[in-house]
Amino acid sequence: MSNNNILNFAKLGKMIINDLNDVQSNTSSSSIMKRFNKDNIIKFMSNPQKNEKQLREVSRYLYNASPNYKRLILYFAYLPTFDYIVEPYGLNPAKVNIDAFKKQYQKNLDTLESMNLSHEFLKVLKVAFKEDVFYGYEHTEDDSYFIQPMNPEYCKISSIEDGVYNYAYDFSYFDKNYNKIDTFPQEFKVKYAQYKKTSKKWIELDSKNTICIKINEELEYPVPPFNTVFESIFDIEDYKRLKKAKTKLDNYMILTHEIPVNDKSGKPDDFLIDLDTAITFHNRAAQALPEEVGLITSPMKMSAIKLDKNSKDADNVAHAERDYYNAAGVSQVLFNSDKTTSVGLNKSVVTDEQVIFAVLRQLERWVNRKIKRLNKTYNFKVKFLDITVFNRNEVSDRLLKAAQFGMPVKMALGASLGLTPSSFSSMSFLENEVLSLHDKLRPLQSSHTQTTDEGGAPTKEDDNITESGQQTRDNGSNVES
């Protein structure tokens, strides 16, 4: 073959538009995989105690980068309602001074009301379920309160007091950041001076002002509670990337221009049209093609190629997401599914509620340690009710029935309706003593105040019917036309 023909073939080799490699290059990078990868995760998990900081960074990063992971964290953080009551304990009814008792009880209510527990504890749980441990410092004024989150890189659990965690702070932080010390409470200035004298950088903060909540109480060191799903998140991203590439390839087509050759001449490279003419027609055709169609001009015989997708291919993204929720230990139907029944969903939620109730016991003990300092003659304690956004109606119904039989649960019933003890007391006084609404308002008409001609049994709650019953209800099979 002549050198001229070699050059011609080289030119032909470049006349390919919309290269298939471009399809893959557009999907080879994922935002989640830019900073971490599965190899990193496996390495960190092989020694979680040594890689505490790295695992925390992975969890923070995935919280912002993965919608699946963020929804999982927020699901548990928003699950509890933080409804509570204040109970007296250790009472001798014969020796109670009613006026002093009321005064001390009201002082507890005012303190708890100013803390706005539902809002502050929601912020605590968002961090705790993401990083395992929340380190906070209280800021209290006469009529205001908030919890300042502390950087976990400079905090570590140091002791347990009255069943509640305390933590120490690394005061060497201020060696390079002393200009920030004025933004911290006065205690930090005092203990930084102490650190300078003793060179002991880890100093425990006063438990009167701190809060430390840990999700994984069985571990001495912090590990993100949902670390088991880290690898699954990367699997989901892998399959999404492959699915996107496959979708492009499934809709890709290659067209060919065949340059005619003089078969009678006996020469393998005797073209019937010159190369410039072939290039001219190649370029004209290329300009008329969409991005999804490739064009090749070649002396070899080719036919149109369509990369059809296989209809039998499994949806690996769906499988990866299923494995993700299985690894997290929660039901996928809570987030998305085309196959769901209320019975199966309710049973799954009950399991998740046990996790959050254990955290509520921690918060409960921390609050009670705090109000113990307020108790003098009489003792009071806070009790968080085991109520979530899913079981609120069920708990309210149970408490209402108990109250109808004279059980002392009226405060708990009010709490189950979203009333704090302070608002319950204040609204009762306003409605009954001030406005006398019980004398002015008539009961609303209901099944309790009027008769009805409608027959049939009352409709059951969703969690009291079988799966077949749920399907019947969804299909409307029992509805008369």
C-alpha cells in the first residue's frame, strides 16, 4: 500500500462523530464518588475506633450528597413528638403543703417551657443520628434558652453522672484560635487558663451546662449509627451511573458510508471515488444527524447497527435501593414502593419506634438530672411519653379510655394531644376559670349525642385489619354501587 493510501486511511479513521466513548465519559463521574469511594469505606470500617473522624466526615458528606441517606436520618430524627408530663415522686400526702407544692411545681413547668424541648431536641437528634454523639453547651437566660452544638473533633466522652454522659473539651484548640474564645461561654476562658498552667488539654466541662447524647450506647467510641449502609449508597450510585450509560447506549445508532472499490482492477485500495469527495459527503451527512446517531465512512462493508436494550434486564438500581434499606433495618415502603400494605408498614414502624424510645430515655434522664437541682421540699421528674408521629392517635385513644375509667392520666392525655404541662395548666385556667367555656359551649353533634339510622359495624383502623382486608378496602369491593 502506498504512503498516500496509508494517509488516506488515517484520515478515514478520524471521520467518526458522536463517539461511543463520549457516552461513557459523560457518566463516569458521580458527585458522591468525587471525595470517597467504597475502598475508603471498607478501610475505615475495618478499624472504626481509629477512623472515628473519617467515618464522621463520610456520614456528613453522604447526608448532603445522598437523598436516600438524608431521608433516613431525618426519618428517625422527626419520629418522636417529645410529648412529656411532669410527675411528683416520693410524696407523703399527709405532709404536703398544697401552696408550696403548687409553687414548686409551677417553677418546674416554667423552666421546662422556656427550654422549648421539642425544638432543641430535634436539633440534637439530627446530629446524633448522623454522627452518633451530640455534644452541646446550654445558654440560659431568664426567658430564653438554646443549645450550642460543639465541634466533635475537640470533644470526647469523659464520664457518666446520674446515668448521663459528660464530656471533656480539648482546650489546645484555642492555641491557634484564641481570637475566637470570646464567642465561647465564660467557662472556656477559665479552663483555658487552667490548661495553660497544667498542660493537660482535655478538661471536663461543668455538667450543669452541658448535654451529651449518644445513639450507640453499647459502644465506647462514636460510630455513625447507619454506617452499615455506606457501601450500599455507593452501590446505588454505581448502578445509577451504569443505568444512565446503558440508556444512552440503548438509544444509540451507527450509520456507515461505504466507499466503493474497483473489484476488477485487482488492487485492494482502488477506490472508485476520491477521498475528498467521500469526506465532503461524510460531512454533509454528519451535519444532519442527531447526537444519538454516529457516522462512519469506511471502505469496508458495514450495515446499520442498533444497540437495542434487553427487555429482560433486571433493574439493578431498585435492587440496590432495596439492599440499602435492608442494611439500614427499616422498611423501604416508608420511603417509596409500589407494593405496600398498612399492616406490614405498621409492624415495621413499631420496630423503628423502639430505637427512638431508647434515645428518649437518655433525654429524659438528662432533663431529670437538670431539674433535680430545682427540687427542694418536693421532688418532680419529667416523663417523655412513648409517642411518635405514627402512634399518636393510638396512644390518645388508649389514654382517653383510661381517663373515662378514672385513671390519673388526664395530663398524659393532654400531652398526647400536643399540650405541654404548662400550656395544659394555662389553657385549663383560661377556658374554665376565666372564660367559663364549659358553660357557654354546647357539645358538637356526634354519634355520642345523636342516633343514626345507618347500620353496620364501625370501620376498623388500618392497623387492625389483615392484608386481604386492606386490599379489599383499597379496591372498594365492599362499597355498594
